[in-house]
Amino acid sequence: MTGENAILRSNLSRKDEEHTRSVGEFIASQTKSKDDHMKQIEVLKKEVERLRVEKMFLSNEVQEVSLAMRASKGKREKVESATNAQTDTGHSTHANGAQETTPDNSPSKKRVKRDLEASFRDGFDIPPNSPSRRRRRQEALRQMRRVPVSNSTRSSPSKSHRNRDIGFGEDEEGGDFVMVDEVSIDPGARHPRSASVSKHSTPTTNRIKEITGLELASTAETINVTSDYIQKNLEMDFYMAVKTHKLPESTQTTIQMLDKIKFKACGLGTYLLDDVFVSKSSDSDLGFFRRCIDVCTYMRFEPNPEVNENEWPLDAGYLVLHLLDTAIAADPIRFISNESILLETIRMLVQFVEHGLSVTLNSPFSLPSESEIPWFKCITIDSEKATKTSLMICALDVLETVVLSCSLDANSSKACWSTIPFRLINSLLLSPNQHHITTNILVKTLRMLIPSITEGMLGPIVTDSPNTPSVESRAKAQLDQEQLIISTLVRHISQSQKFEQSLVLLFAGLESDYSGSPSIGRSNSITPLYIQTHRKSKGLDIGRNNDSNVNYELYITNAFETINLRRTIIQFFTALLLRRGVGLLVNKSLLVGTLTQAISHELDDIYECPQDSSDMGRVQFVNASVRLFHAIWTLSDDKPQLTRSLYGDAGHENLVAMARIALSEYPDPSKPSPAVRFDADVIDRSRDILEQCITLTEADEIYLSMYAT
């Protein structure tokens, strides 16, 4: 039996290598063909652009030649009409070229000279050289040039535009001609002699008047609308700052909601306009950040003389913090370039978080009698406490963005963590009233700590102990604090904490989809909503409830939020392992045992609830846990101790879970659900662990346990 298993294992490994190699070759060929295709497309694009530019130049030349020919044709027609008019009035010039005679029928030499000159001009199309006629011709040319041709028509005229005729309007007093192109007419240009033109209005000039009138009416209407719009929104002082600052398109919904807020009801009266928002700052972008800070500081400290002093500006606070978060994320380099604004922002956010934390730790949660229901819970929170707690969560969102932005620069990161007090992190992670800290607060705190892990520090721990007498004692205190954080996070991963650490305040985002279950993310700490759950249909009735006399009933779930917290803890441990080494994880055996137990339980939930919405989160948690387990196994020197912790008290259950991952690419006949596919590197790592820690006899027992009915 053992020999057959070895043969099967070697055959499977060989086929697996052949399949992997063939897949790699196929992917490489597809990538090469795709690159060649993209290069051909780029060449064609350049050729099309060249032809387009050439066509544009040719069109411009054709347009200029056409305009010149039309102008010369107009000159000739004008001269011929003037000559015909003189002939009709009985002057000395005749069409048949006869000489003019005097009253005694004797030829006049002067008149004969003029007739020869006229014949010469007619043969070569030369206009008459009379001073009065020359002035009238120049005036006609000036009138033609005063009608502008639009740039869009000159740059790339279409065929229909080039073939259109140019109309002429004649003034009966001076005989002037005005050339008007009804295609290229500028609606805003007014003819200098519109009075004379209006006497003989052509369809073209009427169209000009119509277009000009419509444009003027539309402009006046826009001016009135804009003026009314500004008058209605002058109360919203912050909106004017937003209007001058470039924000991404994702904030348009936030700006629209901010547009609807009545700031007086929130305590932001018009007297704040002179103190905060009307600041003539030369650096407009940094001025926008400073306005955000001033508004948040005002909301945090200033009482409202018009309403109850305990009432906070609810919607305005969320929206201002959300705009500040989006602005920092859109341009983090510019934000961290100014150290004074950076530190001022961090201090303001820390004050928000500390104030909300002082309320949260004083037991704001009132659990109902059905709180023992494992998967669906409701808690009731006082309106004021819910507001301050939700603002604290939103401030943590912004603080997380600031920390991630500071991680781009070493000096900014050092200044950031020198400003954030460690007592804040200590209160969030190691509070004695830990059951009052919601899961999403823990997730945001860990996300802030992950980029702070370096070779010599973990967040603000090293900067928060200056009174330690010596360097050695200071390093020991730092190591003890780090180990305490690690031990606390290991307990969060264990199954026993699954139902205790499950409180999450859900705040739906501005663009959330309310048709299904809400998702946990960064955007759902903006606006608290009244949410009522139906246990049978698992539906949600959602409606805004900003009445300060009514408590908020918040929807609390257990599964997805707990998995999200565990995944974040695994990310924290992985970053700690990569940047600090395996030596810091002093409880490696405890961590490995906790990981294997958590993997085993999550696999059971995956197979028992295949249609659960949190199934993908469970799979991602298993992937991250196996990668961390394999890294600890590879870097550790005490593998026998890790092997004993892998077995634990559950016998072969943990090993069976690892074997299921290793053989997940094959269907499991003992499970009704289809096989769950994990990442390829996770499958390889689980196989490597099993091959090193078990014997062939144990492998047979695990195989039989997997497919036991």
C-alpha cells in the first residue's frame, strides 16, 4: 500500500510539473503575441495621426485658396457692375469701343486716350484707377475683413462648409458690399454698420440676429442662475473652499450632500465665514487642507449658541472628514510636504479619536436580551454617544490615510509617529474594557501600525518612553510592550474569541447598495443609518434617523467582521515577520497552534455553508494563514516544537485540515459541496509542511480520516 502511494505521488508530481511548464509556455506565447499586437496598434495609431495632421494642413490650404478666389471674384463683379452703370447713364465709354466726339463732331484726343486706357484695363482685368473708386474698394475690403471666421472652421472645414456660397448684402446708400459666411459667423461679433445692413436684411443676416439673440438670452439666464445658486449657498462656507480645490470625481456625491446641509442647524453660523473660510491664502491646495482642519477643530471644541450645546454637527462632520480623507489620498506628496499642516492634522485627528474613545470606553453599548444569538445581533446606542463614536471611526479613517501617506517618506513617517501618542494605540489594542472596542476600530488601528513596522520600532512605542533611564531598559520595555500586543492579537485569532469580539458599528457609505447585506469597508463610517433586521428573511429596512431623542439601533453581524479582523491580524504578523524576523514572535508554538485551529474551523464553515457571503473572506484568511505558517516553519530552528503545536489536542484534525488544502484541487467525495480552490502557492506550501512533519503511516491515517464517512 505504501509503495503504491509513493508511485502515485511521484506520478502526480511529474504530471503537475509538466502541466505547470506547459501552462507557463502557453502564457509566455500569449503574452508575446499580445505585445506584438499592441506594437502594431501603436504603429497604426501613429500613422493615422500623421495622416490626420496632413489632412488638416491640406484643408487649411484649400480653405485659404477658396477664400482668396471668392474675394477676387467679388472684386471683378464690383468693377464690371460699376462700368456697366456708367455705360447706361450715357457717359463717353461705349461697349463697342467707339470714340467720343465733341459737340461739333470732332474727335477729342483726351477722350481717345481714356478709351484706350479702358480697353487696356478690360483686357487684363485691371480695376479702374480713379481715387474715389479706390477708396470705395478699400472700404469694401475692410468691411469683409471685419466679419471674423471661427477657428474651428479654419482648422478642419468639412466638405459641406467648403461648398457653401458666400452671400453679399448691399447698402443702397454707399454701394458697399459685406461678405458674410453663414457657416463661420461669430454670434458675438456685431457688424460696425449694422444700421445700414438692417435696411436690407437677408436670410443670412436674420439668422445672425437669431443666433446672437439666443446666445445673449442663454448667457443672461446662466448669470441669473449662477447668482441665485451662490446666494443660496453662501451659508455653506466650506463649499466655496471645495469649489476652488481640485478633488476627484468620487467626491461629487459628497459635495452634493454638503450642498444640502443647513450649516446653521449644525452650529456653523455665518459668523464663522470671516474667521475661517475667507482666508487669502496664496497656496490654494494647502489652504484647502487648512480650512478642513479649522472646520474640524471648530466642530470639536466650539459650543453651538443656537442649539443644544451637547449636539454635534452630525452630517457636516462626516462630510468634511470624508473630503479631507479624499483630498489627502488624491495628492499625498503635496500634503506631507508641509510639515506644519501634517502635524496639525494629526493632532486634530488624535483629539477626535481620544474624545470619542473616552465615550466608548464608558460602556456605551446596551445589549438586548437576545444578544446571545450568535450570528445576528442588535445593540442600542444613545444618539450622542453613537455620533461621537462614529465620528471617531471616521477620524480613524483619515488618520489611517495620513499614516499611509507618511510611509512614502522616512522623515514624514518619523514625524507622524512622534506626534501620535502611544497611549492612543494602547487604549485601542490593550484596553481593559476590550469588549467595548468594536471590531472595525481594531481593524483600522492595525492597518495604521502595519506600515510603521521597521527594523527598530513598532509605531510610536520607541518614541513614547523617553523617561526610561538607560538604553537597555528602554529596549526591554519596548520588547515587552511588543510581545504584549502580539499575545493579545494571538488571542483574537482563537476560536474562543469569535463570539465575544463581534460588535461592529455599521455606517453605510454615501453610495452604498442597500439591496443586500452591507459590506465592511472604509467608506461605511460616513453616515449612521437606522437599520432594522428581519431574522427570517435577513432583509434590511434602512432609513435616516437624525433625531437626538431616538436611539440608534445598529445592525451587528458576527461572521464577516470577525474574519476581516483575523485577516488583518495575519497581515500584521506577516509584516512583522518580514521586517523584524522570526525572533520577535516569541510564542511561535502558541501562534502556530492557534493558526492551525483557526484554519480547521474555517474549513469546516466553508464546507458546511458553501453559499455564505463570507466564504471568499474565509478562503483568503486560510491562504494568508498557511503562508504565515510556512514562513514561521521555514525560518524557525525549533521544528519539533512546532510539530507538537501543529498536532495540539485535536489529534489529526489539524493535519486533516492541512491535507484538505494540499489536495483541494481534487474533488472530495465526502463533501456535498464542490471542491474549494485555494491559491497554487498555498497548496504547495501545505504539501511541503505535510511532507516534513508526518510519516507515511500517518499520511495513510490522515488520508483515511479525510474520506471517512
